[in-house]
Amino acid sequence: MRLATLTLIVVAMTLSVQTASTEVMVWKVDGEARQAIVYVPSPNSTGGKAPLVFSFHGHGDDMQNFQHTNMHVAWPEAIVVYFQGLPSRRDHLPGWQVEKGQDDDRDLKLVDVALVALRERFKVDDTRIYATGFSNGANFTYLLWAERPGVFAAYAPVAARLRPSVQLKQPKPIFHIAGTRDVTIPFADQKNAIEMARQVDGVTGEGASCGNGCTIYGSTSAAPVMTWIHAGGHDYPYTTSERITKFFRDHPFKP
């Protein structure tokens, strides 16, 4: 795997959230400027190395809007990175690749470059690196499971499908959130993705309740599958970031 050429530019912002500082970080990836809003906790709040969360917006959205999912508020001790997608060839709206080789793997390369830069700049806890996203960004989260399983401790896609070409091989903890009335990414497709995750993680038995609409399969497994099935549509429901944070906290990297 070849890392794209790395050039780092930092544009300081004066915003702050609780103890976090905020920056827009820009990387050159194969000659293309890529950027993200990065929330960084103060060293005093982490007690040393900090967890790292990569967050990916939906198709047509942007990082400025998606930061309002408030993952950085739900987990103030973590470094939270809200990435900006590039225009797609289909409709020129910003989004993410969902299959290996698509768009010359521009987004997989972005993740590789950003990870190198963030590790150089901040004290990152390598046992607590996570990926989450919504819709198209959630589909990319599944691709990261398939292509970067050794990097991320756990994944949390919200409203996602799994493309047939995306082959999950290594068991990993995953928390999939889906709405039964979703017509953008049909609920049936999301159930298929969940079933594939269960097969790969080896947790095909009966699940246990973890709250209203919440089920966990393989609660004692190193790679459980948790689902939260709500009655909404193509949504990022209230408390989603808090639920994801709890799941991530409970699942550090396990070789």
C-alpha cells in the first residue's frame, strides 16, 4: 500500500468546546487539498494519550454541518476529526468512496495520510482509534473495516449498506444504527449488512437486549455486533453520538 504525498497545513480557529481546541487541518493527498475540522482535548483532560475518532458526513453534506452531531461533546477526552468529502463524479456533491479502487482510492489515502499527521502532531492512543459515519459516510466506514481492520478498534455506521465488493474478513466490534422507515438506504439492505457483520464476527446466535431497540450479539465476544433499530427514517437520531461514544469506550483495540 502506497501512502499519498503528505503536506500538512494548519489553519488555526479560535473556537473552543469545553476543554477542546479546534483547528481546520489540511493535507495534500495526491495533489488534492483535503481538510477536516479537528477537535483536540486539552492534555489535562486526557491524562496522556487521547482516543481518536474519524467521522464522515453523508452524501451532499459537509464537515461544518456534520460537526453538529457533537461527537466531540459526547466524548470530550477524544480527538474528533470531521472530514470533508470531495465532489463525486455522479452528481458533483461531496461524498466518499464506497468500494476499493473507486476514485483512485482517494478517501482511503486520505485516512492514511491524516492518521500519519495526527500521530505526529498529537498523543494518540493507538488502541483507541475509531471510525463512524452517516449514510454515504457510513458506507465508507464499512469499507474501512474491510480495508483497514488493523487500524481501527471499532466501527459505528449510521444508516449504511454493505456493497457486494466490500469483503469483511477480520472480526471487529461494530455498532450499526438503522431506521425501519429508511427509504434512502432501505432497511432491508441495512439488515443484510448487519447479518454479514454477525457472520464475520461469529456472533450468529440470539442477541440480548441492551435497551429500547438495542440488541447486542456476542456480548462476551471480543468482536460483538450491537444494533440500535429505531422507528425513524434516514436519520441521525438524538443521542446517537452518546450511544456511539459508550460503545467505543467499551471496545479498545484487541489483536
